[in-house]
Amino acid sequence: MAVCAGAVSLRAEGTNLLPQPAKVSPGQGRLAITDTFRVALAGYVEPRLRAATQRLIRRLAKQTGIPLKEGIERDRSQAALVIHCDRAGERVQTIKEDESYKLEVTADQARLTAPTPVGVLRGMETFLQLVDLDTQGFGVAAVEIDDHPRFPWRGLLIDASRHWMPVPVIKRNLDAMAAVKLNVLHLHLTDDQGFRVESKRLPKLHGMGSDGFYYTQADIRDVLSYARERGIRVVPEFEMPGHAGSWFVGYPELASAPGPYVVERPWGVFDAAMDPTKEGLYALLDVFIGEMAALFPDEYFHIGGDEVNGKQWDRSPRIQAFLRRHSMKGNHDLQAYFNRRLLAIVQKHGKRMVGWDEILHPELPKNIVVQSWRGQKSLAEAARQGYRGILSYGYYLDHIQTASFHYGVDAMEGETADLTEEQKSRILGGEACMWSEYVTPENIDSRIWPRAAAIAERLWSPQEVRDVESMYRRLEATSRSLEGLGLTHRSSYQPMLERLTGTDDAAPLKVLANLLEPVKFYQRWETHPYTSFTPLNRLVDATRPESDAARQFAGLVQNLGANKEKIRKQLALWRDNQAELIPVMQRSALLQEAIPLAEDVSALATAGLEALEYIEAGKPVPQTWVDSQLTLLGRAAKPRAELLIMIVPSIRKLVEAAQAGK
Amino acid sequence: MAVCAGAVSLRAEGTNLLPQPAKVSPGQGRLAITDTFRVALAGYVEPRLRAATQRLIRRLAKQTGIPLKEGIERDRSQAALVIHCDRAGERVQTIKEDESYKLEVTADQARLTAPTPVGVLRGMETFLQLVDLDTQGFGVAAVEIDDHPRFPWRGLLIDASRHWMPVPVIKRNLDAMAAVKLNVLHLHLTDDQGFRVESKRLPKLHGMGSDGFYYTQADIRDVLSYARERGIRVVPEFEMPGHAGSWFVGYPELASAPGPYVVERPWGVFDAAMDPTKEGLYALLDVFIGEMAALFPDEYFHIGGDEVNGKQWDRSPRIQAFLRRHSMKGNHDLQAYFNRRLLAIVQKHGKRMVGWDEILHPELPKNIVVQSWRGQKSLAEAARQGYRGILSYGYYLDHIQTASFHYGVDAMEGETADLTEEQKSRILGGEACMWSEYVTPENIDSRIWPRAAAIAERLWSPQEVRDVESMYRRLEATSRSLEGLGLTHRSSYQPMLERLTGTDDAAPLKVLANLLEPVKFYQRWETHPYTSFTPLNRLVDATRPESDAARQFAGLVQNLGANKEKIRKQLALWRDNQAELIPVMQRSALLQEAIPLAEDVSALATAGLEALEYIEAGKPVPQTWVDSQLTLLGRAAKPRAELLIMIVPSIRKLVEAAQAGK
């Protein structure tokens, strides 16, 4: 994990590499990318490498607009890029797969070497990120990169249960994951709102629990192969014993109360839970897990295990009797009993068990893995007890926090920082989580990307890589290149805004939307009675998770003295936007709820302009003016239409600066 | 073809219908589109109608953002849209297929009736175009529409030979064609630069003539079925006896000179032509045409036939002897001989022959169809002689002309206007042509759409529908909805501009590019030695065919008195854009050629601002100022970097207004 400090800082300024490699040393000269660009393969070769090489050439052709020959070059001396792979990778990729690679670029040739095909895949992404355009044309500046990941488990969870996510959504997200060197796709396949995988052995599971929206086994194999081609493991999650309502539509006998059960439409935590006291449950799970263990080759098998509210258990005399009979102290013991039984089945089918925090219980053996949504403390406790863990706390993309927030969460900080080296080695990495209550295939990309790339850097790059400004600069370039890969996080914005206006001219609405962010954490759920049928076509659904415009404006206000003219120009634009915008909003049924936000943005801009005038004039500010601005700021800081105005803190600073007379 | 004049004009202002229906009568009230929207099918039902209904529901869900149930409603009283189809359509769609439909929308229900499934498909597109958003939500204003096409042949030619166009490009363009009621996809499958269809009987054709880029027969069947589902015929074109170089790579014995032949890389007209004197040629064509006639079900079969330069024939003693032996006057007679032989083969395999203007010859029977790239005169002559014809003159999309230019070209104007009714009936319609020398899959959509939609209206709507302003307004809405269907004509612009700058910030470049258009007709070919390997990644390739910004500015200048403030603001923006733009251009190898354009746009804006000042001041303008502006205007009107600055005429008007003192 040696970092060549000077080199890294040059990279941070000069290139768009994300995640930042472990070691980067700039060289002399530049390799030109022209229509003679060819790739040769040396050492170990397999179909996966050939396919990856073809994809690399296609992407490079798209990136540069230069038509390139797709065949693999046999004469290494003629190749601009020579790839050398030492040996085959694991038959089924595990956390032990060697992902390291070396990339040397000189003015004559680039050479990518790696022990395994997965290392080659990682290095290819680095190579593509290095290509840029200068006065001479496309090329790659000479460099030597020696790279490997910090953590072996770098995941993205996609919840396909709350909103159905068809295969193309999964595939394009696999492309993006590979681009930022994430290596685990965690598919949350079952929950109260849908059972999303075909079971040939127990067809009532998907047949009655999915409304017809599920992955066939052929779909799953297609996704698995697509993922493996990109060096990505796929870990399936089947929620048990809670969040399991969709199991019970077809098999009510598994539940702790008689039913009948339906596919749930609202979000939240439901009472329905499997009945751990029934032997028939384990017999059925043995069949199902056996089938799924054969379908999904990964060694890990996620059983969920979170948020069992215990109400069905408390109300069942049969279960209460069982507790007493086995001297269990409560539901946590009962869940531990269930988990022990489940673990035996999972292990019987050759898998290691993963579950959320709640599965932790002294009675469970040390070979399970805990995924922590509760935080580093929970992770540290598990590691001390000998369990392995992965962090998801701080990486919930559906909480709509900033990239810098996620970037600041490190699995080895806080409670985990004090662990011994051995205990630390039990922390395998982390996973970004895209829970899908408030996303559809239309806007899910915009909730995952580019923010998940900041998490990807946290998990891949050395711990000391943490310059937020550099991250944002590189994130912007990453965001652009992900769109080129087929992601829709940028391109979906404009059509969603146009739909809201019912016209082509979404420009004034965009000025407003650029300053907004959706409310955070679980606030949407607290505001509105959402179900899976609720249209996600409002301004909050189009608005991006992070306002770049507000962040940039905050940067200007930070250095008020130097930026007065820019600030004034910006504020005038925001103030005047209202005149065009309000009539558009009045005509649209969908935009009326957001009119107060538009009005307040204009008022905030006016407040900022007035504050600037007071500052310039150097005169004392009337208290009545201050009071009315504080009223405005107080109102504008509150969520409306499930949206927040993100320039409020900057305007407050301007008002305070005026008040302080500077 | 009765037009309810008052109604049409209301439509032109109030709705986004394009092409405009034959008859539109507005009603009272509005049908709301909510999450209870369901569709029922009555009368004749077939799988094509069910699939189309499902697509309609999905598109409506996407258009509104409202999740809709996809199943077909059995209870008609519960359906918001009831579709009634009288009978099955033709087994293989022909020019006689009835495409008419009636659509009645009331506040309670919409009712779409049509004699055939193809009519239903046309009506569905109309229904989707009617959906809009108002203060109450999504809905359709009550209306009665009675519609049918003006011409039975409304086509789009896509050239897949010069640049390879993969199946997804074809499919998304079929979607767009269906949306604007075009009904013929003309696939230009062979030319000197590539033989793009698999022949199982003569595998050296695609095997040696395509660089590996061709449609397999499975691809073709996939495209045919996709097209039929959308009520679109597919007419294949195999160029003979010229433009046939790619045939000769595998089969040099077919040519009029020994060869060997290669796939051609440059554009243009080549000497290589089939040798009509060889009996072996006809034997081979019999095999090939037999195979293709079975693959493509359409009754028409296009044999090309244009631009035979005759040089190989002139140089061949064997051919010259043949001419003398048969008392032929020259190459045109020889081509007619070839065409007669070819026609016999085409007819033997059950097809009608179509060819370009050049195939017209008194010796050919009247059952061939002439596609005219030469104009209405040529079309009129053919019709007078008894031939049927379709117009492509004036519809060449690769000539990069305006939508209004294409819109103004009518198959029944000029020489054709004087034909008798019987002769007129021989004019079947027209085809927009997308020759692909200067397009790739990345920017082809932007060259076809939205301009082809203006041609679609010309071919579908009554002749008297010709309000250009209304067309542009509706074209804008159509353009937006085509993007929603998956076309990339808008979304490809930004990434191409970003690639040119090598950064994320393409905003200043966009300001410039919005004022430019690529050069017209064949000027690119005259400027630059293009081949199929030439990168199409320059500013000219990103720039859109028609500058909306320049057209809108011209509108402002037209009414100078009322718009001075707007004009001044716009000009100041253009003048000042240079400061940010030039450094960006200097850093990019690809943009340096366009720096003079950026400088001139700024100078033109300054000239315009100065002209305004003179006009305001009401003072005589110094001749030296006028002279220097005229020099600038002269220079700025010339193409550079294969681009034109489209605001030159408007600036000239301002300068002239200043000179005239008003």
C-alpha cells in the first residue's frame, strides 16, 4: 500500500483516475491513440480476455470517435497496448482473487501485466480512464501504475423487490461497477413487495409473489455470465425470516400466522415472519436453498435477517410455548435458533452465510459474515468476537446524501480503528446500498451514479487518499464516462424535467431543480403514503441527489471578497428565473406543489443581492431587514414537496456577513 | 381528403399532432389519464394488436411517469381506450393496405376504430401524440379524428453499406418511422463499400465483401418482424450493375474487368460494373435473387441501377463487340438489356422491380417502379409513359438541408401538377434518403430526425397542410417524443461536444455549435479525402443539420423594431462566449480548425451590436464601418472546417438596416 506521494498528487490534479491507484509515477512523453491502435495478448489467454479486449477497443473507438480494428494483433511490436496475463483466475471468483495489475505507458507502447484476468480487467479500466485529448490528439501520458485494492469486498446492493429492475438495468450497472472497480453485485431478490427470482422447485414463490416481474433462471445465468466477464461476483439475498411477505402469498403455511397473504404495496416493516418452530419450514428451505445454491455459484449466500419486529411471534401461542420449552429469553434467541438451523442448510449446500447486523448472536459460529447497516461500532464488535464483516452504514444511496459524506465514511475509522491487525483483517470491505422504494428503472442510475464511485474509491484506494476537492473533480469526469458506457444518470434528467413541464422548454425548471435536493434518510416515507403504485414522476424524482450548483455557489461565498461579481451575476439569474418559471409551473398539475420553492429561491437570491449591497456600502444593516431575511431563511430551510433548497446556508452566510458589516 | 379547415387550424395551434390528420374536429371536455387507464380490444384481434396495445401502455406509462397495468381489459366499460379492428390485414403488407382509422375521444372514453391492424397502429400513434399535461394532470382533449394517408408509399432509405448500421440502429429508426406514420423501410444493403446481407447460397458475397459487418438472415428476419409489428414494409436494395464493387471481392468473374477487387474505402462513383454480356452473371443472379426473394416477403425488389459510369464497358473489347453484334447505341442500351434480363429473374421469383431514374428505358415494361432522385420532371415523364414512381429528389437527408426545405418539396408540384388524374395515380409517394457516407451509428439519428418527420407529414397529410411555422412547432414536440422512444438525435449531441473539448464543460462550445450547420450537398466530399476509415468525430459531425438558434434569431431580426432588447441580449452573449471558448478550443486537437468560426461569430455579434447602436442613434453610418462589416460578412459566409455560420444573413440585415438608417 505504498503511495508515491508526489506522483499521487500529480495524478489528483492531472488525471481523471477514479479510484486512485495505489501507486502512480508519471513518466516522460505520451502514447498517441490513432487509427493504428492495436492490442496484443501475451501469456495466458482465455475467451474472457479476448472479449474484454474487444470491449476495450470498442469503448476506445467510442471515446475517441476513431474507427478502430477490433481484431487482436498477433505481432506484439505492432501493438500500442500489450496485455500480459500470468495465469487463469479462480473458477468461481472469491474474495481471494488477485485483482492487482501493473500498467506502464511510454511514448511507444503501453504494457498491462497482471497475475489474473480479473487484474487485467481492472487495469483496462485504468487505461481507458487515462486516455485524454490535447493539442496533438488523443493519447495517454507516460506513466507507471502499480495497483491493487485495499479491500477484497467492494459491493453494490440493488434492491429489485420494491421496484422491479429488469435485466438491462442490472447489466448497465454492472458495466458501471466494473468501470470503478467494484467487484460484488448484491442482488436483494426477495422482500415483502416481491419475490423476484424463478424457482422451478417451488414455483408458487415467484408465480404468486411477483406480479409476474421476476428474473427467470435464464436471466440470472445471463446476469452471472455478464458479471463474471467483468470480474464481478454476484451475491444473492433472500430475506428470512422477516421481510418475507412475498414468500407467504404462495406458501402461507411458512408464516407465523395463518394468512392469507398478499404482495405488499406500501413500504415499511411488516409483521409477517417465518415460523421458526415448524419443521416443514426447514424442509422447504432446504429445497429452495439447494436450488438457489446451484444457480448462484458464489460462495456467499445472503439470508437477510434484519428488522424482524417479532409481533407475529409474540402473538402466537405455539411460538411462545416453543420459547418456554427451549428456555429462550426472547425473539432474538428465537431468531438465533432459526439462523443456526438456516446456517446448517446453507452450509449443507456448500455456501457461507451472510446476514445483516441482527444475525449476530453468541450462539452462531464464526464463519458467518455480518453486513453492518448500523455502523463501525457494530462492525468492530463483530470483528472482536471473531466474525468477518462488511460495512454498509454510511453507504445507503437511498438516503440521498452527498458524495463527500459517503467518501468520508471509512470502515477502518471510529471504533474499528482500535482493532488489532488480526481483527482488522476480518473487515472485508463495504457495500453501497440502493434500496428501491423511491427509484424506478428511469431514475435509479441517477441515485447510484456518480455517488457510488466515491464509495468505490474509498474501498479500493489507499486509506490516505481523501482529498474531497480532487474526488469531486474526478467524479465529474467519471460521471461523463459512465454515461458513455450506457448509464442514464445524466441523460434521464432532461426528459423527466420536460415531462413535468409538458413542453420542450425545461430550461427555467432546470435552473430551479439544479438548486434542489430530495429530502434525506426516510423523510419521504414520513411525508407521503407511498406504495409501489405511486407514480415517481414528481420534481423530487427528477431532482438529482446532490446539487453541484449549490456546492459551487458555496465555494464562491466561502471566498466572498474575491467572487463578488460572480456571486452577483449568479444571484441575478436565480432571481429573474422566476418570471419565466412560475407560469410554466402553474400550467402543470405536477409542478404546482413546488411553486413555493421557486418563489423562495427568487426571494433568497434577492436577499443575497441586498446583502451584497449592504456589504459594499459598508453601512449598518437595519434590524427589520435582518429579521425578515431570517424569517425567509427559516421557511426556505424546511422541506416542501419533499425537496430542499440547497443554497439556504450560503444565503445565510451572506446575510450574516452583511450584518457583521464585512 | 376533405379537410375540416377550422378544425385543422385549431389543431395546428393547439396540439402536437404530426403528421396532421386528414380531418380533425375538436370536442368538449377532456379524458383524464390516471393509473386506472386500461385498454380493451374489440372486433378482430391478433397477436400483433395485443403486442401493440402492450407497447402503447408502456409508452404511455413512460410518457406520464404513471405505473400502468399492462394487461388488456376485458370489460369494455372499464376501459379508457377501446380499440375496434374490423378484420385482418394483408398477409404481407402492400401499398394497398388500408391504413385509415377513426379516433373519437370524449371525457369518458376514447374509441379507436380501423378496418385493419395497420390502421389501428396509425391511430395509436395519434392517440399518444394527443396526451398532454395541464393543471389537472395528464389527459386528452375531446376530439374526433378521421384520418388516412395521402400517399401509399412513405419511406425512409437507410444506407447500411457506406457505414455499417447494426440492428439496434435499424430498430430504433423503425420505432421512429412508425411514430410519424412512415410505412416503408428501404434498406440499401449493397454498394462498393460493403455487402451487408448474408447469402447462404453465395457466401463469398458477404464473407469477402463486408469486413465481417453484415446482417445475418436471422437479423433480417428479426428486423422484418419488428417492422411488420409496426405496419412497416421492408424493401431491400441490391445495387446492380454499378455500385457493385463489393460483389466482386468474392466473385470477380461477374465484373467487366478481371480484377482482383477489394472493398472500397473512399466514397464516390467507381468504374467497376457487372458484365451484362456474361450468361454466368444471370445464372448467379437467379440464385441470389431467388434466395433474397424468399428472405424478404415484400412484393417490391430494388435493383439500384444508378450511376453506372460505363468506363469498364467502354474499355472491354468483349463488351464493345457485344454492343455491335446487338446493334446497341451505347451503354444506356446495354444497361436496358441488363435490366430486361434482371427483370425476368426478379419476376420469376414473384417480385416487382424498383430502380433509380436511370433504369427508365423504352424497352422496359410498365410494371417497374422508378425511384426518382432527379426530380418531379423525371417523375412526370415516367408517369406519362405509364410507369409508377416514387420521389426522393428533395428528400436527401444527407444534403443537410432544412426541415422547411424538405417540407416544401411535393411530389404533385412542378411538372407533376399537370398530369392527368390517371397519371397522378402512378405517383405512389416518396422516400427520405439517409445515405451514410458521413454518418455513423452515433450521429445517424441526428441526421434523420426530426427532419424526416417533416417529409412524413408531406407524404401523409393533405396537400394543403403547409404552414411552416406550425410544422416547426410540432416538429419540436415530435423530436422530444422520439427521444423518449429511444432515438438518440438529441442525446448524442452533448457527449459528442464533450468529446471534442476533452472535458465536461461543453457549454461554451454548444453556444457556438448551435449557430453552425454542416456544409450542404456534396461539399464535404469536395473538401476532404474521406474514406470509410475517416473518423467522424469533428465539430461538423456533432453539429446538428439545422440551427434552431439561427432560425429563431432570424425571426427576431425580421421584426427588428419589437425585438431590439432581445437581440441585444442575444448578441452580447454570442460576443462574450468567445472568451471562455477559445482557450478550450486551443487545447483540443479536434477543435483548432474551428477557431476562426468562433472568432467570426464573436465579430459578427459585435457587428450586430454596433449596427443596433447606429440604428438607435439615428445617425449616418461611416462608409469605412460598412466596408469592414461587409468584408467580415463575406468571409463569415464561406464554409470553414466544413461548417457554415448560420447567423450571417441576419447580421447582414442588421448592417443593412443601420446603413439604411432604420
